[in-house]
Amino acid sequence: MMTPPEDREHLIWAGMTHLKQELDEKFEAAQQGAKTQVILNRGPFGGGKTYALRYYGFTENLPKVKGSKVRDVFVVSVATPKQTAKPGEDFYRNVIERMDMEKIRDAVAAALHEVGATEGMNKLKEITGSDNLARAVAMLAQFSDNAAENEPEADADESDEQKRLLEQYFFEGCTKLELKKLGLARNIGNAQDQFRVLGAILRCFIGLVPGRDVESHSRFCLWIDEMEDFVYFSGAQYRPFTQGLRDLIDRLPGFFTLLLNFTLTDPEEFETLEVIMGKALVDRVTDNVIFREMTQSEAIDYVDDLMRHWRMPEFGEKQLAPHFPFETDALENLIKNLPNRTPRSINKKCSVVLEKALSENKKTTKPGDITIDLDFVKSVAATELDQEF
Amino acid sequence: MPRINQSIVCLPDTNSLIHLRGINVLNKSACLWLWDEFDVRISDEIPVELQNNVNRNPDLEVREIARKVPSSTITLSVNFDLTEECFFKPLGIEFNHNRDMGERKNTLLAFQSIAQNRTRQVIFLTNERRAVESATGFIRKTFDAYPLGVIWNAMDFLLYLYLRHRRFLLENAQDALRDVNTRMLGTTDAMTERLRLYNNRLDIFDTARRRIPNLWV
């Protein structure tokens, strides 16, 4: 596959054991500790960063930990907004949508219920720096399904209307009349306001209980893909967005993990990161994970793992070659002649060879019949070269 | 030969002017700073190209440039085709009809400005990457072959303003570079490398401001 799959069934981790171990360790620390993490994932194009984002996006793929750990882990991923005049604002909306309003309402209700309405409101005011924004976030709890079970039945139509208006408030804003109906003084203003609201909502997922006791809190992981696209932002777009991310990190000093995917092919890596993301954001990075190219043997392990996942049950009975359908020297030659040994490059080349082998043999094919030898791999490479010129 | 005008002639092309529009430097548009700093001369093709751009993008705000352009427009005083034949043909440079007309006429204007004693050297201001960044780009080839002056892009001009004017603050200069960089486009890698390079140079000037402030006295 050239682009990472989105469905759970196809999201398997193949090879790259050191990288998996490194990422697992980060997520273990996330589950067992309170510290806020800012993890910078960097590597070449096609190196597996987006794949990792999708893989760990399914919480069953997170490493299992024993002993004291957080109650829950939430993983939300978004890509850096593209072709937009206000990337900071689009980012806020994308994150809210990915979290899902229903889950947000439930999280706010649960958080407020746990600490009590008064302490909850105080905490929300502290995080947002605004009484109005804090009240707006707290209001979400009223429309949680969990809250509805405990509350006396209100006028259903009016309740639906309030719920709809409140949702609109968080996405687009309301007219003066609509604000009055909600009992709010003002809309969420600029990007700064939006990131404060986001901070408050994330804090509700984490839990409003004071202190840093791991078992009393959950961990929220926000994963941002394609950070290299910040280069496309003008100064007016870039500053509110990076300032907002910095504010988010500073307002969530515990139980928050921000993962940033950055494609970098530049030898002057650190300098480039500072220029593109801003020194203040780079200074807050706590961990660096490098998605480097695989070695020859790691690449072969990677292909083997992938093939193993798709093997039919009868494979074991047939006594076929270990890298079937590739003969050993064929696979070694294929990997050796790749321009780079990223998962994307390997997937692409193997796909071309496998498809060609299938298309030439399909009339006579039974499972186990086709083998790809060195001559075949070389002939495919020669054909590609001819086509290029 | 009579004593020449000591001012520096700057020949901006359409792209560079458009990319500098609205970039605020010390409460003035960067475009207008061009006219403050240099003797700006443009070929008669540039106003045409500017108008074409406005026609395609009605929201494009070029009024500030439009006011200045008429007084700086110079028509070539010699035959265009003959002049191209004299200077470009020996370098193996050929063109498709009317392509790159603004840059071509500006280049010939460079020859005219020097030959007619208007200036000794020119600053050729262009954001046309294709014609400049590759060794075979016609502007690069021409300026490498003939001693006409230097080629700048809009980001070079911003660096120049930062060097010249101490009140131009670092953060504002970084934003200005970023803005022009996004307008110049390119692949993600190319844009990233360009922004890194120019920010690096800005940092060098910024360090100099702090370490040798007397340089600006």
C-alpha cells in the first residue's frame, strides 16, 4: 500500500521493531505518568509517520501496561489545515469534529460531576481565562446523554434548540439574539479564544480532579500530521496557530501528549524545524522519534511480516520458500536497488513486481505456483528504466 | 564620458512587485521602499503584465504599485529583436514567441542602462525561479556571461532593508520573509530550504546588530 490504510484490519505493524519499541515506550510513559509530552516524529517522506498515527489511533494498538495507569487514553489525529486563510481556526474546528460533540458533552458532564459544578466552573475559568467561555463549555454538560438520564424531563423542543445553538456556538458562532437565548455574552473570538476553549475541553477529557494522581486522570493524545506544511503559512497565519499550540501545551501541564509529524529531508534539520515551527514550539519538544530508513535486513523482515499477515492458512503445509513468493536473492536484489528503504518505497516496488508476476501468470495460477526469481526482478527493473527514458 | 548619475538602477519584474505587495516594512509597503532606495526602471511590458494579473485576480491590490509605475516605465530605444539577437543568441538562448517578455525586456533594459551611462551596474529583481535558479535559466546565463550586475529576488530585497534600517524589527522581518516565501511557491522542500536559508542570513544580521551596533552609527 502506498498510502496508509484507515481500516483496523489492514493496520498491522510490520518489521521496524526498534521504532515500534520506541513508540510503545512513549505510550507506556503516557499511561503510567502525569508528565505532558511533546513528541516530534521526524523522518523522510514515506517513512511511516502517518501510518503510525493511524495505527496508534486505535487504542487497542497501544501497549498494555501493568500497575498504576490512567483511566483511559484518547487519541485524536488531524492533519495540518491546507489552503485556508485561517489555519488556526480550521485546526480548532477539525479537532472538535474529530472528537465528536457527543463525546465532548459526555466528557464535560463526567468531569463536572466528578468535582462538583462550582469547583468545575472555577477550573474552567482558570483554563480559559474567561467567565463566558467557561460557562459555554460547562453548558455542554447539560446536553450529555448521561446528564439527561438524571435530570427531570424538560421541554424536548426547547432543549433540542438549545443543544443545536450551543453546537453552533462552538463551530460558527451565534447572532446576538442566539447568544441571548444561550445566556452568553459573546462568541468565541479569535484563534487565541479557540485554543483556550480547546484546552478546557481537553482538560475535561483528562479530568478536573486536582493533583497528579495517575489513576484519577485520563490521557489525551493529540496527533498532528504534516507539520512541514507550516511553510505554506504567511506570517499572519503562522503566528496565531503556533501561539495557540504553545498555549495548549502550557495550559495542560499534565496528562497531555502532543505528537507532531514532520517530514524532513534537510541535513540542517534542527535549524529547519525552528524556522518552520518556531523556536518557542521546538523548545517545548520533550521527545524526538526518528523514522529513519530501514537497513537491508530490517527491510526484508518488514516484507516478511507483511507477507505473513496475508498468508493463507494452507501456507504452512506447502513447504514454500521463507520469503515466498520471492526467492531470497530476488528479494535481496529488489531491496538493495531501492532509491531509499522507506516503507513506501518498499511497498511500491514490491507491488509493481507482484502485480506484474500475477498478470503474467494468472491463467495458470494456483496458490503456491508463482515464484519471483532474480531474473524476473531484474527484468521488471529494466522495463521500468526503459519506460523512464 | 560625462559623469553618471550615482544612483543604483533596480529593474523589478512583475512577479517580484506582486510578491512584495502589502508587505509592511516600517509602516510602508515594501514595494514603495524600492522607489525610495533605488532608481527603479521597468520595461513597457511590466505595466501590461500587471494589468493582466489584476484582470485575472480582481482582488489583487496593486494600486500602490500602479501609481509609481508610469514614471518608471522606459521603452527600449533600440530594436528589440535585433538586441535579443546580439546578446541572447550567442549564449544559445532562444524563446517561445512572447514568453517571459517582461523579464526579456527588463534584461535588455539592463544593457541599455549601462551602455547609455545611466548606471554602472543594475539590480535585476525577479522572483522568476525557472529563469534564475537553474544554470540554464536565461537570466542566470545572461548575468553570468555579461557584467551587468546582480540578480536579487524579493527576499534578498527584504534582507537588504533589514541591513539598512535598524528599526525594521526581527520579528517583522521574519514575517515578511515568510509572506514572500509563500507567494514564491515551489515544492515543500524547496520552500522549506529557501525559508531556512534566508532566516539564517537574517539571524546573521541580527547577531551583528547586537554585537557591532556601531556599524550602524
